[in-house]
Amino acid sequence: MRYEESTFAWHEADGAGGPVDVSDLTRLRLEADRGVVTVTLDRPAARNAIDGPMLGELTRVLHHCDRSDDVRVVVITGAGPVFCAGSEMSGDGFGGAPGGDEDRGLPWLAPFQLRKPVIAAVNGHAVGAGLTLALQCDIRVVAVDAVLAFPFVRLGVVAEWMGHWTAVRHLGPARAAELLLTGRRFSGGDAATWGLANHAPPAGGVLSTAVSIAREIADHAAPVAVAVSKRLIWEANDADQHTAGATERRLLEALLAAPDAAEGVAAYLEKRAPRWVGRVGGDLPPWPA
């Protein structure tokens, strides 16, 4: 999958698509604080397992966060001691009943496709789809004693949510093969050692660590530059060095011609906080062909 094939939002005109209603959530909780939105998977009695309604709500929330210029960074975490136990397994199979958001015309928008950074605050166990969801995020903070697993082959299926693509990307093919083909468990400490997690604090410090990173981005970094840099990072593994270098240079030239570049320099020289004017909703440069 090429990033732009699903990230239609990158090409949207200013205001296209309109706001997304997130006022009626029953499976998720949203908390906004000065540009940082914390999304909590909120089914603690079911270990935050993903059923159809939760998937529909998460789809809406991710679209809302992508479209709203009030949102600078997204943090995803779980209620209670577990991050996410994966897809709910029931008489309907994996994931339970359908979510019902199809009639709203909102396809799944993966965290890596958002034009804002998404940080996974994995506060406890994350298995199956709970882990592959975290792998779609830009940064992962994982509790050191969390139990993680790709148990799919032990259930007669294969990973979902692009789990093979993200696992190989983050772990390398050899380590990804060992974990995906055995389905064995590993810890948050292992994940940090292997480069799958950026940080592995005790469980009580996971959310605060994730929010601290989010706050640093929201308070200091230009939204348009962050969106461009995020996409360059996710496309880096799929481009040869000459294409990657040329794309990066053309985007740098576009950003140098935008007001935020001058503001960034002025703020640095005047030793003050920058006042960014570029908006992800309308000021992204065209992506080089």
C-alpha cells in the first residue's frame, strides 16, 4: 500500500469533508488539552477488546483528529491495566458485530496516515489487533512489564491491520518472522531492547511519558513541518536514496517559501515562542510526483 493511496486527506482542499461528529462515543473517551488529544479505549471490563462499535468510533475519532486544526498530537491509551486485548472473539467471529459507520462514508484511517503524530501509550498488555494498532503509530511508549504478542497463527489466521508490514518495518524481517510465526509472548522491556518501543517505563509512568512527548511537539514544532516530516519518515523505507533526497529537498524548498520558516528563525533569534500560522488543513505543500 502506498501512503497516498489511502491518505486522501493530504489532497483535500481546505475544509473539504467537514467536521466529524464525535459527541456520541460509548467505547472511547476523548480528552483535549492545548492541542494534545488523548484517546482512551474504554471497555475495561472486556480488556478494551475491539468490537465493531469501537472500530467505528475509532475510525470517526481518527478522522476528526486529522481534520481539526485544533488537534496537534494524538495519544492512544487504554482504560484500566490493559491497553487492548485485540479483536473481540465471539459467536460472530473476530471483532463481533459490524460497527455501523459505513453509512457515514468514513473508511479506516490508520494512525500512520494521519497528518498529525500519533503516540501509543501502551499502559498494559497488548495482543493481536491491540499490538498491530500500536505498530501503526509513530511513537510507542510501552509498560516495561506489559505482555505483548502476535498470536494470530495460534488462532488459525494471520495478522491484521498491516501487521506484517509494520512488524518487519519496526523489527526487521528476522525478528518479525520469529514473533509472527511462533505467536509467542514478549515483554515491553523486550520491545524497547528490539527497537519496537521508544520507551519502556513502569506502567504508572506510561501515559505521562507519552503526553510529555506530545506536549513537546505541540508546544514547539510547526504543524505543517511536522506533517511533512512524518510522511517522509513513513515513506523512507520504500524509496531509494536519490528519490528520497530529491523529495525531501523539494519539500524543504516549499517550506522555506512559507511564512513559518521566517517565523521560526525570528522566534529563535528573539528568544521567544514561535507563532505558527501554517495549518495542516489548508497549507500543506503539494507532494512531489
